Amino acid sequence: MATTYLDAQPSVEKSTFWSSGHKPTLIAAFLYFDLAFMVWVLLGPLAPEIAKTLALTPAEKGLMVAVPTLAGALLRVVNGLLVDRIGPKNSGTISQIIVITGLFIAWALGVTSFGGTLALGVILGFAGASFAIALPLASRWYPPEHQGKAMGLAGMGNSGTVLAALFAPGLARIFGWNDVLGLACIPLTLVLVAYVMMAKDAPGRPAAKSLRDYFQPLKTADSWWLMGFYAVTFGGFVGLAASLPIYFTDRFGLTTIQAGYATAGCVFAGSLVRPVGGALADAIGGVKALIGVFILAAFALAGVAIADTFVTALMLFVIGMLALGTGNGSVFQLVPQRFSAEIGVMTGLVGMAGGVGGFYLASSLGLAKQWTGSFSAGFLIFAGLAIVALVGLLLVKSKWRATWGTAAGVRI
């Protein structure tokens, strides 16, 4: 844990970021997270081709790309428990093996029905649950004043969604979308080998708690607020990452490859600024950073709902993704300040909330399209949730600043 590490080595408090932790582990956490996120949203870029093959309705398409986010959300709690019991390195190894095995079986047997896509989505949820492993793996090596940067850099692994958007449609065009599932096993296996060789659990791992103790944080209102904020920031990010290929092809008639490139540009913007969001939160405080995030996200998503050209929609999506990516890093600057003793389970719980938010956004867009003929209602409702989060943050910010026992010089 970050607190244990700080107490055991007080000199770290004066160290620079790169000298205060363990770089090979930080790199391993990023690589593991990056490839896991690549396959977590893999059904999104493949969705237009899968939908044609299996004759899926808009609602079924939305549910297909949303299931991995929901499965990942629930499994993050499981991984949060495993991290504190067997350590993040072992937890990550097990999870990666499950994902590789599941993808290989899906490729070998073939996915031939809507039910099959949902079953595959559940397996891909293990990749999404990597969040609850990669962040504690990196975080426990770093002191409080560097938490935002450490978790931001590890969390930048969500850029794996860019790889899926860039390469999956083109590979599907050449080999067929089912073969893309098998091809994904190759980089996953290579990264697993690197992860096992490079990653190292931080010293001072806390003793395993009872199952009841793990959920003690849920008795505090602060945990629910942080979960709600992340449901908007990360939920918006991953929900859009999974849904934009469908949106661009259905709304503007783009080819799957063109939609993949457009999606990659939007997702890259959100991924790139995650560490910036963590560093910004370290500098000005996570609360101040999130206030700007929620305002920009609400503006962008509401604008998308009425955008009538591809260029306008694309620009608004980039603005929205920049805000949401910054928010992801900002929320996780706050989590270890408030819950340093429960960082493993809180990473799982907050990450679960983010996945639930992503499931809601992706599935609601599909339902809105089927029921109203337009995606607009789904975007407007999520913009409203960003405003609700902003109001909630303004209500709790004074209490947080007055009562949280953060380390000297760490802003919230």
C-alpha cells in the first residue's frame, strides 16, 4: 500500500516521481492494462460486421457491446478482493490466461449467434476487470504526492481501445471478424510473458481481511460519491469507445474502417490526457479538476445530440473524451487520499461503478436508436448525469477539504 510504503521509507517523500517507485512494474502495469483494454472493447469496432452477419437489431448491437463493460464492472470487485489476498501480479496473470483461453476457444469454435456474442462479452469482462489489478500494482509503489501521476500513467493503458479501433476493422476486412479473435491472442500472450518477467508486488502488502471487512468503505458516503463520479467519467469514456463505431456507421454512413479511424481519434484523445488529469489533480486538486471535467463533458454530449454533420460531431466527441479522460485521472487522485488503507477494494468498487456507467451508456444508445430512430436521447440523458455529478461535487467539496486527513502538500 502507498501509505505503508511511505511510512517505511520516509525519504521517498522528497524523491522525484521516477525515483520514488518501481519503473519496471509501472511499465508492466501499463502494458497489461493496454492490451486488456484492447480486447475489452473489441466487439465495438467489429460490431458493424458482426451485426450484418448475425442480422442484429440496434438494441441487440447496443447490448452486445455493453455486456463486456458490465461483466468487467462486476469482475472488478472480484479482482479487488484477489489483489489483497494473492497480490496484483498473480491476479493479473490468472485474469490474462482466462482472457486468452476464452478468445482462442471463440476463434476455434466460431461465434454464430447473438447469445454467443454475449457469452464472449462475459469472457472479455475479465479483460475489463484488469483495471482493479493494474492500478494497485502501480499505486502501491508510490507515495501520496505522486499517486495521481502513477495511477494516471498506469491508467493510460486505456489507450488500448485505440488499438482495437485502428486495427480490428481492417483485419476483419482481410481475414473475417471471427479470425480477429484468434489474432488478438498473439499480442496478449507476448504481453503476458513481459508482465510475468517485469511486474513485482510492492512491499508491505496488507493482511487479507474478511469478506465483510472488504465492503466497509460502502458504509461511508464518500465511497458512493467517488463511485458516482467515476460512473460518469470512465463510464462515458468506455461507453463511447464501444459505441462510436456503431454511431458513425449508422448516423453518417461511414465504412467500418473509416468509423474505426474516427473512433480511434476520439479514444486517443481521452487516453492521452489520463495521466495529465492525474498530474493536474496533483497540482490543483482533484475536486477543482473534476468541476471543469463535468461542465465540458455535459456541454460536449449535449452538443452531439443535436449535431447534424460528421465534423461537428467528431469535434464534440474529442472535447468530450478529453474531459472524460482528464476526469478518470482526477478521480483516482482522490481515491487513495481518502481510502489509502482500502486501496485494493476501492479500486475495484470505483472501477465497477465506471463499468456500470459504460454499460448504461452503450446499451441506452442502442435502445434510443431502436425506440426513437435517433441516438440523441441517450446522449442527452448522459449529459444530464454529468450535471448531476457536478452538483453533487459542489455539495461535498467543502466537507472533503475540511475532514480528509491527507498527507502534507497533497491537494484535493
